[in-house]
Amino acid sequence: MVQSTCETGGSGQEAHHEYMDDRESTNSTTRSYETKVTDLDLDSLVLCASNLSLHDLTNMAMTCQRFRDAAYSDTVWEIQCRKRWPSKQLYSGHTFQYCGGRDAYVARHTATQQLRYTDPMDVYVQLLPMAVNHLLLDEDVVTVAQGPIMTVWKVKPFEKGHLDAPNVSYTLRDHNARVTCMRLIPAGLVALRNIFGVRNILVTSSCDHTIRLWGKGRSLRTLRGHQGPVSTLADQLVGKQGSPPVLASGGTDGTVRLWSLSYSNNSRGRSPLLATLHGLEPTIKELAVAGHNPALLISAAKDAKLRVWDVMVTPSSAGVGACVGTTKGTFEGIPVGLKSVDSICYVGGGTTIKAVDLRTMCTVATVASHASGVLTFSVSPSGTGICTGGSDKIAKLWDLRMVGESPTPWAVLGNHMGSVHRLHYDSYKVITGGTADRHVRVWNAETGEEISAIDSTISSSTGTGVSAFAANGGKLVTGTCGEDPGFVRFQDFSNCVNPLVDSRTDVSLEHHNCSKFWENTPDDDCDSDSDFLSA
């Protein structure tokens, strides 16, 4: 029996060792077949890159040279091009023809951003026969303010030509006096009930002493507290990250008021008014949030003073405890604009644009000037350039990195019929317009060369001007005043096929130094999307 037990035990140990040997052999085989990224050939990397977004492709290209080669492959950019400009979305129905790689994609994208086409999607509507005061463009949603009345218009895909005013989405009539300012804020930051599917909330201020929040075609909330017309709203919400968002407003009563957006109509006994900042006698004209500290609010009033307020500090009963800095005589006359980039604040008034260091509250430079007066200005997204418009019928481009005692513009943008009241400045283009000119003019932001002049109306009137416009990427909306007021025109250049031609060279402006990849001929050979994507 003992011998039998020992034999059985020995047999079990041998079986166990054999099992362990087999498992180790399997693990060794598995490890030997593990594939690393460095083991992939270029074709495999290209296949992986074809499924990435543009943002991820950029990150991939910055990793190493091998990944850069894959990310810059023509195959990858052909797929990106098909995603961005599918043939079924062409307004004219022409055939899609791609004949280039990344350079061609970038050229097409740049041409779209610079509105370099003659056949945009063009939709227009005649609203009330009064000047358009303000315009907002949020993707395909256009918000128009005319006096106290606002019209919200959602542009439908492939809509063309004239629309009857009743066909617009809805009209907002709750304000009893002229709308003075419009802003969009993310819906997720506002305490609202039964509002679903809304990405942004519209906020407006008015001469009727109120501020209103709008969504789904109706007034959702009314903020009351100003003792006079509300003249402006801050360019963004104020407050440190992680703290409840605060809306700031300024009025002709000489106060800045801070409003909680966490307040809801069901918050019994609570007022949305968090604080009233006093110590300002004239009308508050401009409000901006400091670029280096979102808890600091900058105000500009008619007394030519800049004041900086810390919204995280509880003000005294007089409302002056939150003021942490003041400048005097920084600008001339009435402020026409206020913008903060990092710790530098730019303020315009009179004939100059001044730069103020918010850390010392000292004026550090005069960055731009117009002898006859500055009417508007805009800072580039990079914060290195500024564009100004004046009553001298010109706009000017200035390099903020080259500021000296006597600033000199690096480009002068002329050809306007009157004063330049409106500006748009992004990485690709500058758009200028005024109330005495029915055209808005588009300029290359890198060279200062004029690209095109886009008409704001279809009438033959010579006394029509542009009182407001808004641009977002390849989309532009304009509103008129003068002899043909209330005409709103929406143009989308995203899916055009007919590029502008440079009259000096008779060459398409889209195709300078790049490959052509759009074709008007419907008979050209071109693989289908499915064949292309499976290649």
C-alpha cells in the first residue's frame, strides 16, 4: 500500500511538472508574437492614422519622424478630405475630384476660411424695415437684434435664395426697449429646468433696465436690479475655475452688477444678484475678463478710467471693497473697445489704442492710432496682432511685438466708402465694414492684401450700409441699415467649387503653390467613396 501511494504521488508530480512546462512554453510563444508599434510597417501605420481626427493626427506627427511620415501620407489626407467635403454635400452637384495630399487639403481649408469663392450657399431674408443693431452666428443659427426685437433664424442645409420673414424660426419680443448687447454662454453653466438639446443660452441686455436669458424661443429668466439702461455685458463669464459662473453687467447707473447663473426660479428667498460694485459715476461702456486671471473683471467708463475688480472678494456695503486697481486718463473720450490678453489690457478711445499692464496698472505703450479717431479694434487670436478701424475710411494692421514710441502699421486696408465701424479678425482673414458701405471687404490676415468685396444686399440701392456682421470659419452673415434696412444675408463658403481668380495673374487664388483637387467637370473619372475608403 505504501509503495502504491508513493508511485501515485510520483506520477502526479511528473504530470504537474509537464503541465507547468507546457504553460511556460505557451507564454514564451505568446511573448515572442507580441507586436510593438515599432514593428509595424508604414502601410500599417497609415491604416491606423486614417481613422484619427485632425487633432490626433497633429499629435501623431509631433511624436517622431516615422509617425510624421504616416500622418502626412496622401492616403490619410485623401480620407480627411472626403470626410470634410463629401461630394453629396456640394451645392452645385459637381463631381468631387481629389488630386493631392496634405498641402492640397490645407489649401482648400485656407481658401474656405478666407471666403475665396464665387458660389457660396446664399440665403437672405428681409426683416423689419429698421437697422440691424447686433448679429450673432452660432454654427447655422443666426440671431438678429433690431431695436427691442430679436429674430432667431436657423438656416437649413442647402437652402437658397430669398426667404419670407414668417419662415424664420421665431421672434423674441419680451424686451421693451433697444437691445444693447448679446452674448452666448454654454447651457450647462446655467441652472435651468426642462431645457434639453440646447447647446448655448442667449443672454441679452437692454435699455429697459433688464437682462434676459433665452432658450427654445422664449425668455427663461429675467435679471432685474439696474436703475437705468444696461449698457453692456462682460465678454465672458467671470470667476475662477471650479467656482460658480458669474455674469457681469454694466449700466448707465454707474454700477457693475454680478449675477449668479446657479440661481433658478425655484430658489426661494434667493436673489441672483450677488454684488453691486459702486464707485463709478459715468456710464459703464465696456467690460472684459482679465486674460491672466478669470476672477478679475475690467471696466471702462466715460470718465477715461480703467478699474479692475476681484469678484472673489466680498465687497463692502458701499460696493468698493472689490476694486483692486484703477488707472486715470488712460484713453481719450468714450471707450470703443476693451480686450485683455494675458496680463495686458488693450483699450481704445479718441485717436489711440493703449496697452495697460494689469499687474502694475500702468500704461505701457500706445499700440495703434488713427489721426481722425479710432472707432473699433480687434485683437488676433494669437494675441500678437491688432486691427483698427477709423473714421478716416481705412483699417490698419499692427504688430504688437514691434511696438515702439511711434507705432507704425504694417498694412493699411483701404477702398472703403466711409468710416470703418465693424471688424472681424481671425487667423486667416480680416473682415471690415461700415454703415456707409454696402460691401464688407475680406483681407488676407498674413499679407494684408484684399481678397474680395462681398455685397450685403441684392438691391440696387446706393445708400445702404452694413450696420452689423458676424463671421465663423467659412460662414458670414451681414445686416443692413440706410435705404435698405433690415436685410440679413447668410453665406456659407464651406462647399463651393468656383474659386476666385486673381485678376493680376488670371490664376485661381485657391491654387497658388498647391495641387488642384476640385473639378467642375462631372465626367472626370473618380472612384466612389466606398472604393476610396476601402483602398
